[in-house]
Amino acid sequence: MSRPLLTVERLEARHGLLQAVRDVSLEIDDGETLALVGANGAGKTTLLRTIAGAHQPSGGRVVFDGEDVTWAPAYRRARMGIALVPEGRKLFPDLTVEENLRVATAARRPGRWDVDEVLEVFPLLQPLRRRHAASISGGEQQATAIGRALMANPRILLLDEVSLGLAPVVVEGLYRSLAGLSEAGVTIVLVEQDLSRAMAVASRVVCMLEGRLVLEGAAGELTREQVTEAYFGLAAGGAR
Amino acid sequence: MSWIDAVVHGVLLGGQYALLATGLSLMFGVMRIINLAHGSIALVGAYMTFLVVEHVGISPYVALVVVIPGALVVGYILQRTVLERSLRAGDLVPLLTTFGLLIVIANLLQYFFSPDVRGLSSGGIGTANLQITSTLTVAWFDVLVLGIAVALLGGLDLLLHHTQLGRELRATAADPDTAELVGVNARAVYAQATAIAVGTAALAGVFYAMRSNFDPTSGPTELIYAFEAVVIGGIGSLWGTLVGGIVLGVAQTVGAQINVQYFALAGHVVFLSVLIFRAVRAAGGVRVLRRAMS
Amino acid sequence: MEHVLAAVGVRKRFGALVVLDGVDLSVGGGDAVGIVGPNGAGKTTLLNVLAGSLSPDEGRVELLGEDVTESGAARRCRLGVGRAHQVPRPFGNMTVFENVLVGAASGGGGGRRKAYERAIEAVELCALEALANRRAESLGLLDRKRLELARAVATGPRVLLLDEIGGGLTDAEAAELVATVAELRSRGIAIVWIEHIVHVLVRAVDRLVCMDQGRVIADGEPAEVMRDAKVIDAYLGTAAA
């Protein structure tokens, strides 16, 4: 595959009066796992949402699989193969776990993912099929949210802070599943505050600060110092 | 009439309210739209049936076969043209829009059908009675209406809980933005919900017309009772609408038993009490309210 | 008086989630304290507990030596706790001065004349004189933030709680915001500033507190705290072995 699966060109996005994403350009290849890191408010969530169509850009382009989707509504992007696991999971609370999964067939995409496949990746959900989404634990909700995105048989999976508010051992399990997905060839973009986890699963890392990309590189090549500097915008000594 | 009579008749009355309230509850539950024109739409259903009956000479029951599908289409179009835009314009705009619709409908009906009072024949069933006990008699027609209300609600329940459309409807109702992220076309879903709501309104309107006389101004009064039924039963709960309708009906008939003039008032009092109780509970209870005001 | 505002042993949970796990924080008169920490650390919850919009499950909040844990936000405002919010939402069709006057009149107490004087002073302190008669909705981001500060200052606070006000500004604008905050501090108002944009914060405060998972994990001089391995680990995850 010569051309990238997803291209973001000079993207700009506002959040009220704030410029949340400034002149961001990025390419993601089929099968890659990209980690997007940065402090809160850096623009990571807005970037993912703009790619998924949940947020309107104020400039620039989003090109998916050769097609300009910058103005396509979110549901069309989902039907084209872009799946977002939103920050805070956003499960449908009155629907059961199974119903949450099955709703995503609205994306009308054929593929290997169905309820049984999802339950194989997340066996902890097996006994919870009929439980209301609001009544299960945070880790179980996160698994359901990822499973729901998978049910849309996506070509690219966007994950926004899946480890937030979860116990470390639960996060371990989630990341094992993510590593499995990555190995199976699913293209993943992962927003994560915990850098070590992100770097362990990703092949490439980009760092955002106040809306801009300030660092980009292969996961194995970046040092912790480089990332820390980019993350806080503080050069050694605390000045900027 | 004895108290038991009053309660039984109240329950049957509740069936009528529930039938009309279903569409209202659906639109609010899914889209947060309070359709002030709901009663008027029901009335249009009655008038359309009247037209079909007049020109084709069939019974109103058979005319439903034509009127209901027509209502579904009208509902879909209504959402995609007028209501969708209103939703985008702001939270209170749909209220204004449907209010405008109410006025337009009332005037159009007046223009085309004159202010004359009309009625629909309820056929053989309309006059048949069912003897329950030596002192208690109810009209078969009322039982039929209650039965239809229950069947309708049951059907909708099935739709909502056992079909993909139902899942998409409930998901969109809970969180339209996230629903879009998983491939649900929220606008099409809303249009289908409005179609169903208008269809049920037309159904309710036809049965209303078979029970009482109607004229172009009949819409709003029935709307108030439907609205109260929805609130009493709990917003967002379909079966709650049935319960709400029955509670309202019983409150009214029991109130009338005390004093005929208390019919509507009794219903309103129960409605207000439920509203206040729920509002306080939603705010966190009396204790939280007191603290917030300190 | 040792402190202007203090949280003592504050605990707060939302259902099964423990958001504040025994937090002690003491702010002295004239202090400027910054609070940092990764997402979910409990910073905003702590601010809400200090401001009075949330009540703790355990522990207490003291303002000028008095236990105010049971008092709501409005009462605490009248007692001297001011708050500036992350997203400035001024009354759009009122002028800048009118917006500030609302704060002065309701939060500050005293009569109309006093409120007016407080409002004028707040507008001057926050460098908004030139814009005083402009409609609030015509303001750009930096000026909106200044207006938000002025509104809070007009209530006559002893301590000002700043909720992530640093976002969305250019370098030059951030410097101006920091200068405004410094001006407020020089008038004796203590500052507590929650912020994600660390490099802006460290220029404005002389004490930095880092929170993680509901606890304070570092408290001291800003540059030192930002070099503390515990703090970096909290943000970036523990360094891989």
C-alpha cells in the first residue's frame, strides 16, 4: 500500500474561541499503530474528533483512503471505516452491553467482527451481555466501547484515553488486547497520557502541545527526556 | 355511579389518553421535541378519515388502512423539512415551530371544513355494551380503544427492544453524537420516529372522532390531557405513558364522582403533585435545595 | 492568621471512584500556588470543594480560620472566595463594565456606591479600562479572560481560584495574563491556579503542588517540582525498566 490510509493536511479546529488544533499535518499508514501524546488541553481529543467527523474543522483537509472526507458527516465516515472510541467511553446507558455492540452494525460494513469475535477478544464481557451499560465497571465499559467500535469493522480505530480512571491491572488487560489487535493488522491511533504504555504498543509517536505537533518519531528512537520537554514545553531548567 | 364504576371508567378513559399520548412520549423521548401540534395532527387524522369515508363510503375502520400509511409519510416529511431545522436552531425553537403548526392546522381545517361539528360513525361496536357486574356496564368501544393502546405500546416496545431500528432509535435518543460515530444516520432515525408518532396520532384522532364529535378547535384540549399523561407516567417511558394515562383517567373520574365539576381539576392536581415531587427529587431532595439556597 | 484558605483531610468519592484521597492544602495570604497533575488527578474536584460547589465526604475547608465546609458557593463568595472559570462566559449583550458590576453588586456586599467603586477598581486592575463600554461578546479571548478575572475580583476576594484559564493564548497573550495575575497578587489577593499549560503557570506562581490520583505528591518550588521523578512519572507513566 503506497498511499497512506489517512492524511491530515494543515488541519485547524476551534473550540469556542480557542484554537484547539493549529496547522496539524499527519500521515498514517495502513497497519500502523500511532501514539498521540500530550498534556490535557493540547488538542488531542479535538484532533481525533475532527478526523472522525464529530467536530468541524476551521481549515485544512482530512483525506481517508484517497477520498476527501473533510466535510463528510460522522455517520458516513463510520460507514467508510473510521471508528472512534470517544473519551469517556460514551456508551448508551439504557442499552445492554450486547445492544451497545449491535448498534454499531449501523455502519453496514462487512468484516470479521461480530458479537462473538468481540467477546473472544474481551472474554470479561461474556457474562455481561444482558447487563445495562450503566451498571458495569469502568474497565468493562471501556472494553464494551472498544468492542462497539470494532463491530463497525473499521479500517482505522481511533482510541481516546482508554486508560482514564481505570485500575492499572485493568489497563494491562486492555493493552494486551490492543497489542493483539495491532498485531492482527488493525490500524490504530491511540491518545494516551501514560507514555510508557503508549510507546510499548505503538510504532510511532507524535506529541502535541497547545494545538501543534511538536515532536514526531519512531517509538524506539525517542528518549524520555525529549518527550518530557515536548510534553510540558519546558526546556531543561524550567524556562521556555 | 359507585366508586368502583368510577375507577373502571377511569381506566378505560386512560386507554384513550395513552393512545394519544404515545406519539407525544415518543417524540419527546427520542428527540426532546415537545410537539404542541400533536393534538392537531390527531385531528387532521380524523378529518382525513372523514374525507375518505365521505367519498369512498367505507367504514372508518377500513379507512385507517389508507390514512395511517399516509400519516407515516407525512410525519417523515414533517421531520425532514420543518422539525429538523428547528432542532438545529435551538432548544426552544421546536416548541415555537410546533405551536405555529398548531395554529396553521387549526386555521386550515377551519377553512377547508368549516367550523361545523362532525363525527365519525363507530359502527356496531360503538353502541354495544359489556355487562361486567349487575351494576357495572362498560362500552365495548372503550375496551377496544384500551386494547388498541396496549397493543400499540406492546408493538412499539417490541420494535424498540428487538429490532435494529429500535436499537438505533434508543441510542440516538440517548446520545445522537455518539450514535453517529457508530454509523447511525441520526436524521433518518429521527424522521422515522416522527413518522411513527404522527401515525399513532392519526390513529388516536380517528378513535377520538368515533367517540365524540369534533371540530377544527378540538385539538389543544386533548393535547393537554395527553401531555399530563406523559408527565405523570414518566418522561421517556413508553409503558409509563399507559400508567400515566390510567392514573389521569382515574383521577378525573374519581374527582367527578366527588363533584362533577372536579373532573378536570382532579387530573390537574394529580399532575402538578407528580411534577413537583419529581422535580424536587431530581434536584437532589429537599436537603440539597435548602443548601443551595444558603 | 496562618492561612487564608485551607483544605484539611479532604476526601471525596463519586460512587466507587475515589477522586480525592486525603488532601491537605494550605494557602497563605499573598501566596500564589499552582496546582498541576495529569487528567483525573482530582484538581478540578479539589477546586470545586474549595469553592463550595461540591461538599467533601470527609475533611473540612477553612477560610480565614473559619470552618466553611457547610457553606454553599454563594456564601463563600461573599466571605471572600473568588473564582474564574476555564471557559469565560460573560453576559454577551452587556458591556464589560456592566459584567463586572454584576460581580461587584452581588458578591461584594455593601451598598451601590461601594459596588460601583469596586467594579471600577477591578476594571483598572485587569487593564480593561479601554474596553469598559464595549459589549462583552465583541471581546477576543485574552480580554474575555481578563473580564472573567475582573468579575471575580469585583466580589472583593481574599483568595482567587483560577480554573485552567491559560488555554488558547499566544506567548505574548499568556505573558499579559500572567502580568494581570501578578498585579492582583500585589494587591494582597492569594492565588490558587489549576493549570495544564505548565510553562505558563510556572511564570506566575512561586509554589507548585502536583496531584495524582487524588493525593498531593509534590509541593514546593516550581522548577524543582517539575524535575521531580514522581511528577514526571505521574504524567508520563513510570519509566520502562
